[in-house]
Amino acid sequence: MKSKVADLALASQGLPKVDWAEAHMPVLMTLRSKFAKEKPLAGARIAGCLHVTKETAVLVRTLRAAGAEVSWSGCNPLSTQDDIAATLAAEDVSIYAWRGLSVEEFYWCIERTLDFKPTLTLDDGADLIFTVHNKHPELAAGIRGGTEETTTGVHRLRAMGEAGKLLYPVMAVNDAETKWDFD
């Protein structure tokens, strides 16, 4: 199974929202245009565990245009926009996300995202990174690095790093000055 979303028929409702977001994200669209030619992420396998929104869909499309393979899950059971998840699934993105999933389903989705053995991780809340460390440490050797977006996740990962238990480098996106400019 390459994807699991609430209802693939919702893709037609999500598509205009993603198109709208693209029209309002000029920096990412400029990068996509450049990277679509250069393919700097060719060979990268990126596992993402972020909010599934129209803005995230623009990021996913951009990563793919840059040459990456992606597999995605939602980082919050209540924030996934089902029409956006369906749009990505209809575009042949490996995505496991739907609104209102249970805790058990949430971690099932993360497990499916990790099935494709990522080389990079993008996380919001550190659930993906902690799943690698706690259930699949063998995957860490193939992961070149990752990002974490939240304050709580960054604190938890710093503690792991200080204890010598962080198995791959993770960038604290939360600490970037530009994050505060855009959030």
C-alpha cells in the first residue's frame, strides 16, 4: 500500500487550495523552478511527519521536483486536511494521513512512512525521529540528517544529543531566525 487517506475522491477539492498556496509562496516556487532543472535531491528519500496542509503540499511537490522521493505522515491527528492528503495521494505521493486518526493509527502511519528507509527526516514534534530511535535504530545508519520544528521536540532531541544517544544529526528549525519571521 503506497498511501492511505480518508477519501481519494476529495483530491479535486484540495487541488485548487494547493494551487492557491503555490501562488502565495514565491520563494519556494522560485526554488522549485531552479531545483527542477538541477535535481539536487536526486537519490534522497525524505520521510516527513508534518501538518498536512496546502503549504506542506507545496513543500512536498518542491522536494519531488528537486529529485527526492518522499513518504509522508501527519504530525497531529487533528490537523490533517483530508482533501490535501487526497490531492497528494492522487499525485502518486506516498502519504499516510487522515483527520481524526487514533493514537494507534497515528503510529501505524509513521511506521509506513519509515518503511521506505529514508535518508532524511523532516519532523514536527519529534515523533518520527523518536520512532526511528526507539523502534528502528537500524535505519539511523542510512539517515544523513533531519529537521525538528517544535520547541518541545528540540529540547528532547538536545537531551538525547547531550546523553550521546542521538543517532544522526538533526537541525533545530525552531531556532532559525527566519522561522520567527514567517510564523
